[in-house]
Amino acid sequence: MATIGQALAHARARHGRTLRRLSAATRIPEPVLRAMERDDFTACGGDFYARGHLRVLCAALGLDPDPLLRRYDTEHAAPPPRSAAEPRPADPGRCDRGLRRRRRAWTAAVLAAALALTFPVWPDHDPAPAAARHAAPAPADRSAAPTVPPAAEPVTLRVTAHRRTWVSVADATGTDLFTGVLAPGQTRYWSVPRAVLLRLGDAGGVRLWVNGRAHGTPGADGEVTRLSFTADTGVPPGPAGPPPDGTAYPGSNGDHRAREFP
């Protein structure tokens, strides 16, 4: 017995039509027609479209569509989806597991009831007198004022280069305040809370003043060095006050934020 595709191909041959002419007459793409004659209906795009193509081809080739549609539903159509109300077959293993869980739950409940009857729970007794339990808490002493930590003393730093020198300045947390190269004769100022961290690419190329005291040249020519200064430590003996050129240090007005002064 001829298949659906063979029946379509024989009818097309009897009418003397090529696939191109049949495609033009039915508006069905030629590759889809060629696949249907090979009993491949996946190119139709689904059962709905496949049935529609069969009806159109049967009308164009003079065939009765009902036998071909019945054969398509039997041999090629996808099975209908299962209804949500349709009961699923019971899983014997799953039923056994549920029964075992219920038995364990009943056994645990029986054991808990037996233990409760065997070992009664006695109420706890508080040895403290009732008056002590209900005594009001002592009022808090509000006379003591909160302790306010003193503000951190600032550290003032002046760096003057007498030749081209790489300089990096950071605060006590390591936050970078300046990184760059100072030209000969260039001066920079900083006022930093708690401590200042200084790195120099040429310790002999600069002069320092910290907290108003001259530190001079901190190292030899070409020496890479790291220095740190605070308000209380690292201050060498020497005259206090502004640098020799008479420049007053900023930051003496109580502003302890990290600042740079050009």
C-alpha cells in the first residue's frame, strides 16, 4: 500500500506537474513539497499545518483528503497531551516509602508519650524572693557626661626640592595625598591628622620642615627612603617656628583634616 508521500507523488506525476509548478499553484514552498513526498512532515511546522497542506494538495491533485488525513493522524501526528485530571499510575516503591515514614512517625509519637508518662517534668523554682524579682532597676546615673576623645593633633609637612625629585605623601591610613615629581625650587605643604608618610626617590634632592622644625636633607643623593612623622615623635632638636623664608605653616587654626597647600 502506497504511503502518503507516494500517493502525492503519483498524483502529481499523473497531472504532469513539476514541484515548481505545484508550489506556485498551492503557495507551499518547494522544499516542503519535496519533504512531504518523502513522508517527512517536520518541515510543515506542526500537525495543524501538515493537515492544511494535505487538504490543499488533495484539492489541487484531485485526491480525496479524508483517507490521507486519517493515515496522517495514525502514522505521523503527535499523541494528544495527557489531561491534568487523568490519574497517574501508582508507584509501588513510592507507596512503600510513604508507609514506612508514617510508621516511623507513629513509633516516635508513642515513645514520646511513654517517656512523658515515665519522667514527669517538674516546674522550676526560683530561690530568689518575689520582692527581689519584681524590684525596679536602679535609675541610670545621667550626671556623667559622655567622654569625647580629643581631636588628633595635625602634622604639618613642608617639602622643598632643590633638584628634580619624585615625592609621595600619604596619611596614617595609607590614603595617597600626593604622588608626583617636584621641580627644582618647588615647595609643597600638607597638614595631616595623626601621622604623615613620606617616600622620596632622591632623599638628597629635598629639604624638609615638620611641625615647624627644620629637618634638613633627609638622606644622601640618589637614596630612596621612606619616612613617617607624627605630632609627638620624630622631631629633631632645632628652633621651632616657620621655615627660614618666613612662610607660616597652614593648619594651625585647629583644622585637622588632611590638606595640601600649594
